[in-house]
Amino acid sequence: MEDCVRLLSVDTSGADGENCTIHTRYGRVYTGVVLNTEPSVHVADSAVETKEENMEILLDENVDTKEGTLSLGVQPGDIIAMDPRTQITPSGYIKSRFLDDKLSASILLGLAKCVKDESCAFPQSFSSFHCI
């Protein structure tokens, strides 16, 4: 955490300008935006490369010091969730980033429930699932 309201993050290099949500360990939730340390390339002396060490999260809160940020309960290690920009169209299509991960988790949870409830029959016995 720098000496201001900008939070350093890990692996946000492809998320420049994206909204995010910070979930603190105290249950508080704040919003922010992932920015390059020099977002105004058109007025900068030179372009700053979009890579991990040049990225930060700017909180949408009225704080301007590290102490103010810490007083919100925001600490290193808090969960940062990127906005998936989910949309459901009138015709029923679902568009969202990270949708493959969500669908995979849903399928595995459904299968686990089916196995637990013993309502699934498998053609052969097995002792464990291994997903790759």
C-alpha cells in the first residue's frame, strides 16, 4: 500500500481502466478502478508500460492518506474482485467475463450434489474425481 489511497495489486496488468470491488477481512466492501500509474499518456513525458509494477487500484473513497485508507479497514491481502460486466440479453444470452470459470464451478457443484444425493448412477465404480 502506498502513502495514499492507491492500492498496489498483483497481476492487474491487463485490467487498466477496469472497475473492481475490494472485500476487506472486516466484511466491508469498497469499489475502485485499476489504473496505470500514469493514466494520462497524452500529457505524460513518455508512455508508461502497462505491466504489473505500473498498475494500482484507486479507491472510490474520500481519503487521501495511507492512514485514511487503513481506517476504512482496507489492508494488504484483502480480496480484489474484478467487475465481470455481466449482461443478460432480452433473447436470453448471457455475456460475462470469467464465465467459463463460473460455469465449470456450477457444473462441478451440481455433479457433487447429484453424487451426494445418490441420484446419479455411473456405469462403473470409481473412488475419486480428478479434474484438470
